[in-house]
Amino acid sequence: MTRLARLAAVALVLAATLSACGDEPPARDAFVAKLKSDPRTEGTPDPAVQCIADWYVAYATEEERDAFLNGQVVPAAGGEQARAAMVDCLKSAAEPR
């Protein structure tokens, strides 16, 4: 799978979970580990994994974080700031290094 295809797959998985800020998030490392172990996102480039983990810590609700860490995808509304942060994250991860 190409780098762009992996990033697109990650974007599709995460598009359903965009939301506003929540309560105290689990450790960022939990999201990194989940992204690296989930068959839908394994093989995602490290820059994308890092910024997606940061996004979950900053923008996902407690329920969405818990659902994601339990392997579920929970649709959520998400605000413009959260969407913009994810788009910026994926754009920067896709840039050549």
C-alpha cells in the first residue's frame, strides 16, 4: 500500500471520530500503540501516527477516545478547529521528508 493510500485509509477511519475537546485524555502512547497495532492503520508512517495521536489527545471526547482504544469507530460531529487540525496533520505527514 502506498504512503498516500495509507494516509487516505487513516483519514477515512478518523473522519468518523472528529469532535470537540473532552475530559482528561489517556496517555498519548496508548493512541500510538493502537494505531500501530490496528490492521486498518498498521504501517502508517510515523509522522502521521504521531500527529493523529496528538489529535486524539487534544480533540476527541472521552467516549470517542475510549471507543477508539477499544477498536470501535464512533461517528461524531466535530468542530471546524478539530477538522482543520486533522487535515493539517495529514498534509504535513504526507509531505516528503
